[in-house]
Amino acid sequence: MPLHTVDINGSCTFESESFHLTSVTRNYHSQQLISQLWVLTAGCIVGVSMSFEGRTRGAVTALFVLVLLSASMASASATLLLEEPYGKLGFFTATGHAAVYLSSVCAQTPRKLRKCQPGELGAVISRYDGVNGYDWLAIPLIPYLYAVGSEDEIPLYADAKLVNFLRDQYRRKYLEEVVPDAANGATPGGNWYELVGTSYDRTVYAFEIETSAAQDAAFIEKYNFSRNQSHFRTVSRNCADFAKDVINFYYPKATHRSIIADVGIATPKQVAKTLVRYSARHPQLSFSRYVIPQVPGLEARSVPVHGVVESFLKSKKYMLPSAVASPIFAGCVLAVYVGTGAGRIDPAAHALVYSADRDLEKPLGAEDRRSYQLELSHLLASTGGGETSLARTEKLRRLLRGAAPDFDEEGRPVLRIPRGSQLVSVGIAESNLLANAAARPYVQELLEARLRAELKRGTPKASESDVTHDWDLLQKTLHPSNNELAAQTHGLPAAQARVEGRGNRP
């Protein structure tokens, strides 16, 4: 973070620690950085020990840095979100879902867009089927991914009961305008659940391309004053069609359907494939790829996304009967798949890993993953009485089955778990995870399950810093410091105890 010093001659100088901001986290940090620079600028100007010449030079330097930083923070991007399918897959559902995240366009309401203010993270806009007759709706980034209002409320582990609770509480607080209660005041049915908490259901791949403030302003004007009425059709006006149109608004003809590989139907994977090709033809445009991992939990894991022909080819329930009935037809399908390169794009290739509370980072390497797996196995063997991972998962499933999701006094999610005649409040967000000493055995089980999920092979699920951080949290549940125990005895959160215990140390 930027720092300033005043030398003995009264001149103000700036020193900068090394930091790297990406578009997806730039807005999150911008307000803090710019505010800090204003403070430093004022300090340089009014410093009593500074000469007039030093104050002037320091002020000019500070203002120049501030202008440059403000300009860099103002850069915008449009990010195609390629979302894996989940649940029982049919012929078309295996193609997944598509949405677009606009980093500098925010949702004044789900139906009205506006320019983002400094520090705001932007909104995700997509087409939905069966959500009160609307064609598209816009949701802020963090709620879209996690169904909570801020980063410190994101649960580290989730099951279906918690996910349903978070979605409905967010709906009742922010989305009643577009998704009202049922007639009896209960949670309504329909597809509205797709508006929030998508990261509990699936892994999301992001393809980000730079945009401009002028493009954002034109987009806001067009979509605010266009008719927003649903005419959803699977083959011609689906979510991928909408995402394609949004990207093409910013960069005309950047994406398109595949007449052969997808029989003319727009698919999320085809939109991603054409956007990657467009970025390769326009290297002057900043382009990046990252993965937003599915939240660890008891929810079924999502599966790889396919195009139309690819879905048919890789689905045994479709392809095997077709091959028996008509080998020539099956051969043609294979020829189309190979000839068009329908499956050649790997969404995870060169992808960094997203987390809401840090910048993008590289995925955990294979060697490091194996090392952590070995360490975790040793730890579980010493604390778990020889239980297998499957047995531990089933034990956790039974525990969560009897738990009731709720919020603590600060609005962070907790689980109320019965123990004898009492209910134990278990924090499940990082900000309240260690707040209750009585809940440590349950927190330990949740963190062990989270680490097991992060260390599985396959799609990138975490960066090295994510795993290291979760490992440290697990160690704290096993070996709490005296400072934390004393704080919890007096009703203080562990995080506050760590701050109060520092004294004058940084």
C-alpha cells in the first residue's frame, strides 16, 4: 500500500509496496487506496516541519499519483461467465449457463442499471426463464455468487438447507420487487433461485475483456430504456444468446453461434470459444481468464460444460442407442465433433483462481496439493480415530441435517446445532468462525471437510494461499491461543481479541 515519508529538509516523498490489482478486485480496493492517498496528500501539505518548497513539491507529487491511481481504478471490463451444469442433465441442460459480469455497471434495482461508484464491484446480468416475466435481471456480484451481502458473510462450507435459507433471506430483503412472496407469505416457487448463490451449485469460468466508460454508459442507456419482457426460447433466445448480444454490444461480431457444432443453437461454451479467439485477434485489449470455484459443501458437484453435439456424443443414454440403431449417424456426429473442434476449448486452461477477499492467484500446484493431502491425512489419523473420509463426510451430513441456519447479531450466517438440551451457535463465515469456543469441535469438522474438497484433483478449486489460510484456521481450532480463549470467555470475537492483544505492535 502507498506510504509517505518526510525528510529532514521538509520534502514529502512516496514509497510504494509491491501490489497487483486485477479488474475483478480493482473496485474493491480503489476506495481505500484513493482515500489513503488523499490523507497522505493532506499530510504533505499541512506538515508543520516542512518548508514551503517541500510542501509544494510533495503536494504536486501526491496529486499526480492520485490522478494516475484514480484513472487506473476507473478502468472497466466485461466478463463472460461460463457456468457448469449441475443436477440431472438432459440434452440441453448439459450446456450450462451464461451470464455477463460488468465491473463498472451496477444494479440500482434488478431492473435498472447505473454507473458504479468507487469501491462498488459491479453487477452480473443474464437472461432467465420464468422469473416474473422479465427478460433480464441484474444482481450485484457477491450476492450473485454467494447469496450474501458482503465478503465477510460468505460461508466456508454449505449444504442445501443453508443455501436455501441464504437465498430466501436475500430475496426477502432485496428482491421482493421482482420475486414477491407466495400468497400465504411462503417462499415462491420457480427459477428465481438462479439469481443468487450460483457458486453453491457450480464452478464458474470467467473470460474478462476490457471495456471503456463510454461503452458502459451506452449500454446502461440502451438496456434501461429497452423493453424488459421475457420471450425465452431454448433454441433461439436462451441465456447464451443474451450473453452473446451483451458482448457484441461492446465489440460487434466478437461472438457468434456455431451452425455445425451446435446446430445453430447458441451455447455458453461457443460464446466463450469465440470470445477467446476475438481476444487473440485483438491483443491490444486486456484479456484474462479465471475460475470461481464451487463452494465446498454437501451439494453435488457440477460437471464439465459441453456444446450441443459434444453433449450428444458424450452422453451414453443418447449416443449408444444411436450407434446401435444407425452407425452412420453416430459416425457423422463424431466427424462433426472432430472437424469443428467443438470440444477443444478448455475453460480451465491458464485460469487464475478467484476469491472475494484477495486478488487473482495461480491454482495450487499438483506437488503442493499432494503434500497438503499427506499432511491432512496424518492430521485426521491422529484426531479422527481411523475414520475414512467417506465416514467423516457422512458424519458431517448427519450433523448438518439437524442444524438450523440463522444469522448472528451482526448478520453473519451461523448454524444452530443441538447438543443435549442446548443449541450451540456455530459461525460458518471466516469473520465469525472462531467466535464461540463451545463450537470448536464442529468448526474443526467443517474446516476438515473444506480442505478435503479443496485438495481434490480436477478443476482448480483453490490457490496456495487459500489452502494455507484454511490450514492455519484448522490449526487454530486444534490449538487455540490463550488470547483467543480469554476473549471468547468474555464474549469477544477471536478476531477482535487478536487486534486488542497487539498493543503497539503492527
